[in-house]
Amino acid sequence: MEYYFNTVLSDTTFEKAIQSTTSALKNEGFGVLTEIDIKNTLKQKLDVHFPNYTILGACNPSFAHKALQVENKIGTMLPCNVIVREAEDGNIEVAAVNPIASMMGVHNEALMGIAEEVRDKLKRVIEALQESH
């Protein structure tokens, strides 16, 4: 089982890919709680050059609430990370975590149904990005 879903976007800019991804997440009920600019962080902290790479911490409040009700430590695995990164060929890759893979280490059957629903929503985000580009 893959731990992520992804797509490659061509004919777009990095900034537009972040906007498109944020919009596709919103359409599936996710908000972006955090936005981590890896390129900038690595430059500031290590003085290293790194391609554009942003981690979006996406959360669907109703599913987060359901998950927290059945497993109070599940917050260690929230929010769902979605990356937007610039590939060497100039295309932009967008990848989302597969929550089923994340939950395999948590032995709580009540979480599986929630994880499946979140997985389906994140898959639709990736599919929507594929269709729009």
C-alpha cells in the first residue's frame, strides 16, 4: 500500500499549484491550518538551496472531531499533510498522505471507517487537480 496519492501538474506555476490545491481541499471540506515553506526554512536554517517545496497541513474539522472521539491520541497524526513540490523538470507534483497507511500502526477498528472516508476525500482532491490541469 502506498503511503500517498499524487499527481503531476504541468503548465502551471508553483504558486498557482498551491492555490489550486488549497481550493481543491476546500471543496472537500478541508482547511489549511499550516503552510510550511521547506525551501525557505532550509535556506534560513542550513543555508542550503532546495527546490520549491511546501507542506500544507490540511484538516477536515468534522473528521478530526470524530477521530479524536474514538482515539484521543490521534492528534499526533493530525493534520493530514499535502505537499506541493517543484520537480527537476519544472512540473509541479502534489501528493497527499494516505490516512489508511498512517492508521495501520493504531490498533483501533473504529478509526478505519473514518480513515477510509478521509482517504476518499483526499483522493478526490488529487483527481480534481489532475482533471483541471
